Amino acid sequence: MLQTITRLLLRLQLAFNSFSNLIARRTALLGAVLFVCLGVETACWGIETPDYSEKIYATSDQALVQMFPKALRFEEKTVTLSAKEKKVVETELGWRVTQTNYSVVNAMAEDKILGYGIILDELGKHYPITFMVGISPDLSVSNAVVMVYRERIGWKIKKRRFLKQFFGKTLKDAIAVDLDINGISGATISSWAVASGIRRALVVTQVIQSRL
């Protein structure tokens, strides 16, 4: 239970530290408080965790073709963040990260890089959401595909009308539900998870771009 509450409090810290202006912090804080309250209720009052319900919407190959239809080939790399790079990522995000190994695919057209596809797992309400984020060489979001969803509700985050809100976003944008992203009704926590994952994808790509 302690681990669950600790993880939830880290989410609260995530929301508070990620924004510099007061209004943005307050808005993010409200969303994070909702996340924490729901999670603490589950942890402290013994509410059963819902059954695992895995839905596979796309393989990595299918996601890459969707995101980079003009690519002639794909070059996959596994990149491990150094201790220094991990610290830079955490400083930029404003919260601690545990993942240090990332699978990144370069989408190529002859010798030109069209973009990068990075696969992440981000915790939803109970289970991780696996998705791929497409990032342009100029470090803006070009696309996103939910690959695997593991809960019975909230799956509508895979729909394009939700994901397309992130297209063109950079680290200069808030990338936060209720600020520049409209969440999905009935999938509030999953919406927040995708938003935080996409911001993490941008930061990680920025840090390791010279190695790709």
C-alpha cells in the first residue's frame, strides 16, 4: 500500500512542479488531486483492482507505418540514459523517472530522417498504457498511436480526435489536460497519462537526439 501511495504522491508532485505560472499549477493540481484521491481510496479502503483486460490495437510495425507512411525503412535502436541524462530529463519534467531504457526507431527516406518513433509505458488508473509517439526532427509531436490498453474503461484515448490534439506540440507547450488538451470523459486519468507520457517522450528525445 505504501508503494501505491508513494507513486500517487509523485504524480501530485509531477503536476505541481511542471508548470511555472500559478493558474497552470492550480489547474494541474486539481487533476492530480483527483488521481491521488481515487488511488488512495483504492489503496486504503481495499477496493479491488479491476480485472486485467488487455486490448492490442497495434503492433510496433503497424504503429510505425501509421505514423510514417512515407518512410522507406526503419532503424531501431535501444538507448540507455546515462545518470547525467536521467537527471536532465527529471529536471526538465519536474518529477522522478524510473525508465532508463528506450526503444527508438528512426524513420528513414533514403538518408533523410523523417522522424523518431519512441515507445513508452505510462501508468493509467491501474495498469500501464503502451503507446508510440512520433516526433519530428525539429522536436515536435508528429503523431501518436495507442498500442496496448489494459483496462475495461478509458479506451477512447486511442481515438484520433483525442490524440490529434498533441500533434505539433513542443516542450514550449503545456501539454496538460484542461490547459491545452481536452480530456476524454470517463477516461480522465488515462488522458493525463497520455499527456505526461508525450511530454516525457519529447524530453527524452531532446536529450538523446545526438545519439540517434
